[in-house]
Amino acid sequence: MFHAHCTVESAQMLMSESQIISVHNTSEGILTYYRCHCGQIGFFVSRRDEVVEGHLSPPLHPPAQGATTVAA
């Protein structure tokens, strides 16, 4: 189990190993891609002294009522 911050849910989410998409050993650290419960694809890079997180895909469910969306 691991946790990651989901920008769609605006919360720390507890993830299981089954949500890991792939793991890569890179010169920057260990890169892990995962799929959140909401469908968002995220990643984090584990380094000796820090963990860097990010997200790759737009939310797969509609925004909350009253939320503002921006066209790309």
C-alpha cells in the first residue's frame, strides 16, 4: 500500500499494488505510474531525499458543480 495526492479528489488517497501501472528505474530515481480510484493517471519519482508527484491525464469524471473548466 502507498498513498498519493489526487488533484481531482483533493485528498491523499490510499492505493494498493494493483493500481500500479508500471515502475521504471531511471537516473532521476524510481519512477512509478499509477491509476487513482477516480481514473486519474499519476506518477511519483522516489529519490533518496524526496518524492516528486505529478498527474498525466485530465479527470475522467465531470467536474464538481460550480467548478470552472478551462479549454486547452
